[in-house]
Amino acid sequence: MKYSLCILGFTIIILFACQQSSDKTNPFQNDIVFKDKYGNTISKSELQNTTGKVKYEIMRNQNIDATAKKLHNEARELGQSGKYYLSIKKLEQAIKIQPDWAYPIYDLAYTYLLKGDFENALKFYKKTNELEPKGFFTAKTALYTLEGEQSGKFPKGLYMAYMQIEWTDDANKKLEIAKTLTEKVPDFAPAWKELANLLNDNTEKLNSIEQGLSKNPDADTKGILEINKAIILSNSGKIEEAKNILGGIISSPYSTISNIELAKFTLKSVSEK
């Protein structure tokens, strides 16, 4: 799922929660990399004067087997063309070669989701979360939603309905879907997060954020809601309150890697005001 949030005058779309880097000098280092809509890297200093939509990736170092990577790339191409059975076979081969790599496991879960096999989707989202407990792409939100569907907390098919927000490029349609989900399933925190991202009025945004935070969100959704809240507070002059929220995200053992890195970046921007 591509998440969006307004940061100090520009919009960021979270494209990847975790991506592997080829740099092996520090196996524990994470870095945040911003890109424009054409895929060009934007420096953090340039970002301050950027408007419009940009993407960011959290780069992590992991030594990936070349054959596993090739199989994974082939599987993604097959999946994008609707050849789910062949895609699954390629992903299973990649996983067999490198079982500690979460990416093909995550894509396997997503492929099963597209096939309508929610049981296997949930199974492999769980495996993704076990390998990457600090977050990987939208695995935590998927797990939160599909487990809710399984337990009866949420209606069946909710996650697929939620994914429609990503799958449409029509801003009005995105807003319509988000509003419908918050009305029909008011306890579903991710829909409130999406609604907050799509609204223009800060009062309405903040109300949606508070609604989402009150619904026991998954860790990734919670972090995005809090970061957006901090940004709104900062822009309204409540700098210290914003800093406290961002500091809490950074220090919390429950925060995802992507949210920690984004909170660090946002805190630096807020502090320089």
C-alpha cells in the first residue's frame, strides 16, 4: 500500500517500508532515500524546497543470493501480468534458496491475496512479520486486517476493499473509498489514516487522525498517524508538542523501521524551524 502524508509543505508517498541495499559496509544501518516521480534521487537538503509528490525508500543492507533475486524479479513480472500460479512457483523457489529474505515471502502473501486465497495470504504475512518484526512494506497492516477478518472483528473482504485506495489513480475515488470504509467499519484504523491523508482541511485531518489513533491501530498505521499529527501541530506553532510525539516514535520499541526513520527526518525538519 502506498501511504501519503503531508510534510512541511510537500507530500510524501511511502512506497517501500524496506528495501535491500548492495552496500555491505554496515549490515545494521538503515537510511531514508527520497525520489521524485521519475525515480530520481532527491537529497534531503533539496527536499526542503520540493513541492508535489515524492517517494521514499528505507534502505537496509542484506546480502541476497543472485539466483534468489532473479527468481523474485521474474515472479514479480509474472504476478503483474496476472500469471499468479507461475509467480507463486518462482517465489517458492526463491524462498527455498534464501529463506531468511522476507521480500519473496511478502510477495507470496500478496499474490495469494490477489488470488482470493486469504488463508494463505495471512499465513505468509505472518511469516513476513516473523522475519521482519520491525516492519516490512505493509505487512503489519495486512496482518492486522486479515486477522481481524478471521476473528470477526472486521467484515470479510475488508483488506481487498481497502487496497482499492492504492489501485485507483483517481483522487476523488480514493477519498470516496476512504470515507465509505470509515462509515461502514469505523473501528478500522487504516481507513482513518488514508482519509486524513486525502483531506485538505487541517481540522478535518486532525479529527481523522485522532479517530484512527483511538481504534487500536497496527504499529505502522499508528506511526504514520502520529507523524502526521506532529506535522500539523508543528505547522500550527506547537513545536514542542510535535517534538515530543516524534521523539516518542523514535524511542518506542514498538515503532517500525520506516516510521522511526521518517520520524527522525521530520524531527530534524521541525527542529530547524
